[in-house]
Amino acid sequence: MSMDAGKMRGQLQEFIRSQAHAEEGARAEVNSLKRLAGGASCDVYAFEVTLSRGQAPRRLVLRIDREGNAIGSDRRREFDLFRAAAQAGVTVPRVYWYGDQRCGLGRPFFVMEYVEGEAIARRLLRDDAYSGTRKVLPSDLARELARAHQCPLDAPGVAEYAKEAPLGGRQADAVIDYWYGVFEQIGAGHPWPVLEMVARWLRSQAPSDSERTLVHGDFRIGNIMFDRVGLTAVLDWELAHVGDPIEDLGWFCVRSWRFGVEGKDAGGLCSREEFAALYEQASGRRVPPERLRYWEIFGNWKWAIACIGQERAHKGGAYPSIELASIGRRVAEMEYEMLQLMEEV
């Protein structure tokens, strides 16, 4: 059962008081708690906190596990990962405090900096106000990916992922196994012949000479913040892992993240080829076209499975939402897109 806003505000206030008191001698006052759009496995709230009398309120964000989530992620790891990404030069919000399910809110969470900017993809891709942003974002995003992929694998927050990732270059195997496990968990016996066929294709065509880097796992339009100048933050590291860096580029090119802007395959901003070239320039890493296409097909397959999970969370009553129900209807779009892409290979 979800906690009401008043109780959540009170529990969050007590938690911040316990954390901030040791740091600043503060007695926090939390106000203006407001729910924002969240990710696949967490809820997000913005709020203001005043840490001492006479001090201006500070705007912060709470990221907390979502009840009934079928796609597992770990708020503690995400918290550590934000810190590791910042050390690598990635433009991310500062994180402040982590709390587990014993800290009053009943679910793991962390508190981070509120970043000014916009995140709604359709505004970015259509509004005249962001025409300049659209021109610079491809190079901004390629730079951020290159920095993320250079993060040391022994860094705190990343080393745990590196221990779980396979050696020997078969990075695709582990991520396919993970998502096929999610598929089996949420499929509920319903036949999904296209998804089964694509899973077999992905296994048979998996690249065998992949690098091992940190992979963001959900790097796309909709998970970044921007303003009229350019990028202001990279968000939503909840699906991060260690694997093939080209996986992130393929995911960025998935049709759903173009939000109706056809002809610009990379996030509705530019072509696949342009984005790959920008990434090569920023990272010094070559992007073979066939590798990029493989991971784009994988990305559509992964998103189809996630859509099933969203729909099941709604129908099962764990998280009733018209938005999740409508997302569940999009599986057929990914099935069609995968078949089209596989014909071109």
C-alpha cells in the first residue's frame, strides 16, 4: 500500500534531519513534496528542504523503489553509481543520502540534487524554443556516453557490476539472459512467438569480441535534462551494468525514443551514422555498423519485454495506471520494428 503524501513528507523530514544534523547541525523542514514522472522501477518526488533558520530552501529530489516492480534495480547501487559517474566527468546530479527500507519510507531510496531544465522529449524534438538545443545535443550526448564508458571498472559503485559481468568478450550473453529471465517471469504463459524468435536470433548472432565497460542501460531521450543551451544532466542509471559499450548506442537508436520524428534514427536528433561518428570522435572507439544494428534490435526486444512488464503491473493491480496499460499495447510496434531490422541485416 502506498504511503500518503503527508506521512511521506514527515518520514522524509525525519530521515533528512538524522542525516543533515551530523553534517550541518541542521533541523530540516521539508515542504512542497510533489510527484514527478518516474522510471520503470522507481517513483520520483521533488521537494524543498530548509536545513536551518534564515537559510534559503534547497530543492532536492527523492528516488524511491516502486511497489510491484517486475524489473529489478537497486537504489544503493544507483546511488553509488551517480557518484562514480560524477568522478568520471559525466554530467549528473549530486547525490546526498541513501536510506534502506528501515529508514521510515518502507522502500529503499536516495536523495539527490534538483537539476534545472526540461526532460519531456516531445518538447525537445518539436518546440521552436529548443531548436538550438537540438543542434548541439548529439555531440553533448556522444561526449557523455564516452565519459561513462571510460569509468574505471574498479570504481566504487561499478566494481559490483564488473564482478557479475562475464569475461572473454561475450557481453551479450549476460544481458540477454537477464532480460529473458524477466520475460519468463512476466510472460504469464502467453505466447510471444516473435520475442522468442528474436531471443534465439540474438543468441546466435551475439558478438564475441566485445569490450567490457560501464553501460548506462537506459541512455535515451526522456532520460536526460536539457535547457535552451544544451544538456544539463544524465539521469536514470537504474539499469546500469557492465557490458558492451555499443549497447548504449543501439538503445539510443530504438524507434520509440524518436517520439515520432522519422528520418532521424538516433533519438529523433540525427542519423545513426552521424551519432556513431560523434561517439567515435569523443571516445576513440570504433562503432561497426553491424554491431550497432545488433544492439538496436536487442534494444527493441528489451523494450518490448519492459512494456509487457508495465502492462502486467497495471493489470495485476500492483501499480494501476492508464499510462502503464497504454504502454503495454506497444509490444506489437517493437515486434514489427525488429522484423524489419532483421530483414536488413
